[in-house]
Amino acid sequence: MATTIRSLREDHTGSPVFLHYKTNGSVDMRFWIGAQAYFLPISLILKALVETNDREIYEKVVFGNNFHTSIDVTEEVQTMLQQGKYKVNSLAETLNTQQQCLDYIGKEFKALFSKEGKHQDISNVEAAHVVFKQYMLVHLDSLQDKFECLMYGHFITVNFVDTCYRNCTLWQRTKSNRKVWTR
């Protein structure tokens, strides 16, 4: 399942972003550069957008949401944050700081930009900022605003999946309790 965020630039060209809920409880963000779709874990993007840590993200999603809901998203948030523990180049190094996350994202997309002949003389961190500015949530200017939007999008995605699951489970239980009448 996915939540779509349609983002429009000032010239009204669109750049949609999709938040995909995976069966393990994590959420990936899909965005487009040209005709190619790219997937990044939302935990990696959140850490790259602002200087934060797992605890702050956990508390903001679990305790700090003012969206007035009764669902418990604790397990989903823990899964999302665990997914953010990356091994870079098969090393035990994890991406914990904003700088490490920006460098990782920038390194991946800098190679793509070099193939296209764009942004050849920029650092990895600058390449990550180009990705954020030109391809992710283009209607928002500040990285903090993009962070808040993704936090809310993550909440909506998890809430939607939880609601569908509860309704499906309820439907299955009532279906199994029904009597079949035949003549």
C-alpha cells in the first residue's frame, strides 16, 4: 500500500512522491528522476533532512503526533528506525548523523548526475541537497518543512494500513461467524 503526495512547482509541473508501506512494517519513499523511479527508506531521508536521532523521531511519531488517533504505531516506528541501520560497503559503519546520511545519498546520486552531465563538480552533500530540492517534495523550500511533511505522511500511511488491517480482520471474523442458509 502507498500514500501519494503530489508536489507542484511554481510552474505547475508535478513531482509525485509515494510512501510505500512494506510488509515488515517499514516505509520506503519512491520518487522520480527523469523516467527512473528510486526508492529510499524514509528513516534515511528523515535523518538526512534535519539533525536528529532515532529517539527524537520515535518520540515525535509515537508521542508527539497531534493527529488524535487511537492506533499504536510503536512497532512500525521501531521497524522503520531499525531499517535505517545501514551497512555501507559491507562495513559495520552505520548512518546515524545527518552528515553521514547526506553523504550516502549524495554519493549514490552524484554518479547518476555525472552520467547525465549535470552537477559534475559538486560534493556528495551538495548532490543530496540537489535531490531534495529538485526531486523530493518540490513544493516545500526548507528541509525542516520537508521533514514535517514526511513525518505526517508516514503517520497517514501507517494509520491507513492499520485501519485496513483492523477492518479486514473484523470482516473475516464476522464472515466466519455467519451461518449459511440453504433450502
